[in-house]
Amino acid sequence: MFLLLCGFLCLCALGSGQPDDGKRYICRVIPISGDASCPVTLLPDLNVGGQEEELRNTVMQLRETIVQQKETISKQQSSINELTTKLSLCASATNDRKYGNKGASWGKDKQNTMGDVPTDPNDSIDSLGKTMQGLKERLENLEQQQMRANISRTAFPSELRDLLQRRLGELEKQLLKKVSNLEEEKSLLTNTTAAYRLKTESTLNALVERINELEKGGDFKSSEQFKLSFPQRTNYLYGRITKSLPEMYAFTLCMWIKSSASPGIGTPFSYGVPGQANEIVLIEWGNNPIELLINDKVAQLPLEVRDGKWHHICISWTTRDGQWDAYQDGEKVGTGDNLAAWHPIKPGGVIILGQEQDVVGGRFDAGQAFVGELSQVNIWDRVLKPMEIQSIANCSTYVSGNVISWLPSNVEVFGRGAFKRPLEMCQERLSNF
């Protein structure tokens, strides 16, 4: 382009400053260091019309060339401006990304940084705004849930825990009171039922005895001629003496007994007082010998009555030195001392025949029940002489106890299967031989 301009200027200079001598000159570029004389090469002679036409064509070509060069320069300038704009945008996006400007996030998904910018950045901005609003709403919801959870964990217990505990305490007291009332009602009902049962059984037994007496033609021949029968080992068959014992410092207990139970005849006699169910007990359990318990102290007696025959036994005791004697069929078979020494027999207790008392008047154990027959159970508040005991055992005389005497009115029988029956003791005893 520079060369064309130089040629154009040379032509203008030649045309304006040189006389027209009918010759044509050619202007050539020579180096600055070259010959300053401008050698001119003469062109062939041309006519005037031909020169004008040729010059006109050359000028037109130069104009077209200049116009083209201007257009090219304009296009290149436009490209430079466009590139400059893109570079500015890229630099701005880079800075915004560096400093966390969310508005420039439209270029984050564009891998070619020289490419076109998004057609509508407002759409991206609106989308980001909606996303931020959604995140803000979720955050507020989470904060509200956390506040409700904190209130349920702290405010609720602190305000209502005491009230609930008091309410639960009141309900518990009401429940315990109700249970206690039910237990009392149950106990009363049980006692009432037991008393009614005992009364009914006593009445039935009395009717049965009366029927038996009528069938045999009359009453007992004498007041002491009857026996108690306990045919099986249970915890509900027993007899009860209607009288109690006074305070005693000595006693003698005598009875007729018949049993073949094994092992052990059980408990033919027991006397219990409040605070001591084993005040006086005569018991044989398991393979042990017959034992005498006074105030829960024990002495073993050399008595043998498990042969199914009638035997007369007597036990005497005195509080002085705890001396005791045992008789079988009128003969002394054993003696001892230091059995509950200096302990007086307490009054106001209950006498049970056929069962051992765990509490006064009840709580019987079938394993300790007496199986067999009893008759003429008498108690004195003194120690009988050996001759008195022998005469009773030989049926030569009958002496009733001064504290407890063997009378039908003094003896009650409980439990279906236990009976009072007439008995001619001496005739029954003679039949054993």
C-alpha cells in the first residue's frame, strides 16, 4: 500500500511540475543510500488520448484499492474493538469469580472464555434469586423446627413436668388406696366365708352325730364315752376345745390315742397363745420320736403308739427346773428336766386337736396333721401321782381334768370326714388283746 501511494505521488509530481515534451517517465523506488539521480526510463511514445485513458484507469484502480484498504482497516478496527470488549468481559468475570460476585456466575458454565456471552444474563440472575429465596425459606423452616424441638425439650418439661409428676403421684396414691381397700374387703370376705364354712360344717357334723346316736338307740352311755376320728391327713380336719387354759406352773396332759400313720402320727395336741404358737405341742413327724414342745423348747419322749392299737399316754411337767415325766399304758417310760424351766404356761390361748398351729387357731400344715383317733383328753393344773395315772390307764377309775375335761360340749369338730362317735373305751381297749 505504501508503494502505491509513492507511485501516485510521483505521477502527480510529474504531471504538475514537468513540461509536456511528448515523453513518458517511470518512477521507481530506489534505496536511500542509492543514487540520488532519478534515472528515468523512457516509455514508448503514446498519443495524448491513449495517455489520458490509461491515467484515468490507473487512478480508478488506485481509488478502488484505497477504498478496499479503508474497508479492511475498518473491519480490522471493528475486530479489535470486539476482541477488546470480550477481553474486558472475561477479565470482569474472572474478578467477580475471585471475589464471589454472584452476578458473574453466568460465565461459570462457559468453558471457552472467548465465546459469546449468554444471550440473556437476566434469566440466570432471576434463577439465582429464586434459588437463594428457596434456600432462605428452607433455612427459616429449619430454624422454626429447631425452636419447636427446643421448646418441647426444655419449656414443656420445665412447665409441665411438676404438674405431671404431681398428677401421677395422686393417681398412684389412689391406686394404692384402692388396692388396700380391695385387700381388706378380700380379707373380710375370706374370714366371713371361713367362719360361715366352719359354722356350716359344725352344724352338719352335729346333725350327723345326732343321726348316728339315734340310729344306735340313744345318747352316750356316759359323758366321756366318745372319740374323735381323723381318717386322713389334711389341713382342714381338726377338733377344737371350746375352753382355754389359765396360767399354770405345772400340768398333766392325758389321752387315749390310736394311730397307725406312717411316717409319724402327726400332731394330736397343740396349744398356742398370742406371740407363741408352740406354747404346748405334742407332735410326731417324719421318723422322729414323739416330741413335747413347751414355749418352743423341745424334749423327745420315749413313746411308741404307731401300732394301730389304743394306748393311754400321760405327760406331766413343772416349771421348777423344767422337770417332765412320760407315761404309756400306766407305766413311766421317760423323765427329764430343763424343759422351759421357770416358764409359766400363758393363759388365753387356743387348744387344737389334730393339727399344729403356725398362728394361733390356724394356718395348718397337712404334713403335720394327726391321722387316727383320740378320746378322753383331759388336763390338770398339777402333776398327777403315778398311782392316779395307772388307775386311769387300767380302766379301774375315771378322773376328769380340773382344767379341761372331756365332754361333748367342750369339743367341736371341723372338716367333712372328722366325727365324734360313741366309744366304750375299756371294752374297745380289751378288744386289742
